[in-house]
Amino acid sequence: MPTTAELKPTGFPHIYLDAQGRGWIDDTNTKVVEVVYDVIGVNRLTPERIHEEHPHLSMAQIHAALTYYYDNKAALDAYMAKEYEEYLQIRAQTENPELQARLRAVKQERSAGS
């Protein structure tokens, strides 16, 4: 995480940009997209639940991150889609199908023996 001195204000309370244009929540090591993933991802957490799981984030910081996201939705959605594509490429390059098949077989044997 860049230091606050290295970040550029966005005009949104609590939200600063690094040199790559990524939004960070002030005084934390948390990117805006991390809060967004909690809300729109598989878990679908409420802001209150995010605060419970990440007490270092204030409710004001969480809501500021979400406000920043909704005001910049197209750009952040594109950024998250690009991150996901990069993840899929790296995963495809590093996957070991033989190892995965052996692990699945061991897991199945263990669950059958339970």
C-alpha cells in the first residue's frame, strides 16, 4: 500500500488514488475494489457485515468506497474484469491437471470413508 503522502485525493472523502489510478481507502491497506467485491461478489455482504469482518474499516470508509464505485462503475467494472482475465490466464499457465485429479480422488476417498 502506498503511503498517504504518495496518494492523490479523489474529491471523495476517504478515497485516494495511487500512481496506477487504483482507489485506496485512507489510513488502511484496503483497495476500494476489495470492498466492492465483498458487496457484489459471491458473499454479497452488507456494509454492516463488512465492518464486522473488517473492523479496521469505519462505516464511513465503507460507504465512501461504495459511493466511489457507483460514481465510477463503468471504469471499476472494466478494471475488475481485466483483473479476472489476468487471473484466469495465470491459472491456466500454472494449473497441474494431474495433481488436481489426484487431490480430487484423495478427497473423494476420504469423504467416502467418513
